[in-house]
Amino acid sequence: MTTKLDPKKITQLLDQSTRQLDGKILSALQQSRAQALQRQSTPVQVLGFAGDGWTHFPLPRSARQWITIGLLALALASGANLWWQHTRHQQIIDTDVEILTDELPIELFVD
């Protein structure tokens, strides 16, 4: 059996029940709510390894932070790829120059 829940009716029932509670209970509920909201606003802590042992560092939670991290990783990977290509290209140029100027030993040509 399924019953359809009406959010407005549930809100009204909760409001009525809240008015019937004792002042101490309401105060305790408000304190609990404030603590829960404070915990929600603090960053999530995870274990991470630092040079001198385990430490806590916050994980980024917003989409903007994830996008920033992704773009930084992409920039780092692109930079490393460009550096590798430049180094490889320079090695090929150096080899071509050595071949054209006959500076390579004859043993490299004999196979």
C-alpha cells in the first residue's frame, strides 16, 4: 500500500508538534541544528601522507575547484608533452647534422 505524501501537510504537522515541545527540548534541537550546520560548512577531512607522517588535508568540494584542478592537470600534461616533443625533435636534428657532417663513427653505418 502506497500513500501519497503531501509536503504541506507534513510541514503543518511538524510545526504543530514543535509548538507542543518543552523549551529545553527546543533549545537542545536548535543547538543540534546549529552544530550540524557548522559541520556541514567545514571541509571534508581525509588522510594524506606528508613528509613527516600522516596529516589531514581538505578535499575540494565545489565544481569550480574540480574544474580548476582538471585544467591545471591538463596544462601540466600539455607542458610535459611539448617539452618531450621539443627534446625529441632536437635529438633528431642533432643526429641529422652529425650524419651530414660525417661526424658519426663508421660503426653506426655497418650493420
